[in-house]
Amino acid sequence: MARKPEDLSRLARELAELTPEERAQVMAEVERQQRKFRPLPQGFEPPVLEGGTAWTGGSLSREELYGDDGR
């Protein structure tokens, strides 16, 4: 996500105002977040589904999916 320079400056000021213990907690959380969301490998392209055969998984009618109460 792109940030404005003002936002980054504000975040830096807030980080500087934290105690060393609070700062360590923030950095530990950053580490957890980075492990959770890994960037996709360079050149990755998601597969594109093409063609295929007819649906064989059952009925997709509104009544079958939601019952007969009309939702």
C-alpha cells in the first residue's frame, strides 16, 4: 500500500515516542505480519481456467442452493 510522506513521518514520530519495551512489541508484531503475508514469486501468474466439460457437481438452482423459502 502506498503511503503519503506525511503518514510515514507520523508513524516514525509515534514509533520514536514508544518505550523500548513497546517498540520491541511493535517490531515483533511486524515480524509476525511479514511471515503471514509472503509476496508472490516473481513472474507468478494465476492459472486461467479454459474450456472443460459440463458441470457434474449437482444442481446449482436457487431452490437447491437456498431451499424453497425464496431467499
